[in-house]
Amino acid sequence: LNGDQNYMLVEFLKKVVECDKFFQKRILVISIIGPQNSGKSTLLNFLFGCLFNVSDGRCTRGVYGTLLKSSLPEYEYFLIIDSEGIQSIEKGDAEYDRKIILFCLAVSNIVIINVKDQITDAMKSMLE
């Protein structure tokens, strides 16, 4: 999901999903949401050995993903989804934030909500 143009490569995703390599595989989808600069990419890199870019400011634009082979017998793969920080100063678009949250909630088995201190009232209202 391209965060600058709010565009998803639907045809590409259809081909990936229909690919024989992943057809009827057990995939655990884990995503992360949270405010900008809360360390989402860093946490995923630490927990799963991903290689998401990390920096101060807006480095994840939209939704990025990586597929990892699972060592657990229940799943063959993990799909790790890193999302752009919500409540971004640069973006300042609550509707866009809601779309990011909805996407992660819709496609994931597990959603990690990452915050620095406490969940703000604005964040609570988006998650309700």
C-alpha cells in the first residue's frame, strides 16, 4: 500500500495470493500500528529479524510487509506488516489513519499496538 498516493497494487496482490507457492499455506499475519516515531519498525526488526528501514520522522509510507518462513508447526509462514505511523505531523490526515488501522485489523491475525507512553484519547477514539 503506497502511503503517498494511497494506492494498492491489487493485481500484484491477487497474483501473489493465487500463486501455487502460497496457495493453501498456513500463514500467520502480524501487523503493528501506533503513532509516528513510536518504534514500530525497530520493534518488528528486533522481534522477527526483519529489515524494515528505521529513522526519525516518517520512514514507513503506507504499509510494508515481509514474509518469513516459520519454525512453528502450526504455521508455514509469518507475514509481518509494518504500517505508517498514525497521527503524523507531516500527513495530518485522520481519515488516512483510519484506513491504515482498518487495513491492519482486517488482514491480521495479531495486531500489535505500539505506543511510547500511554494511549492518547485521539488514538483510543480511532481504535473504538
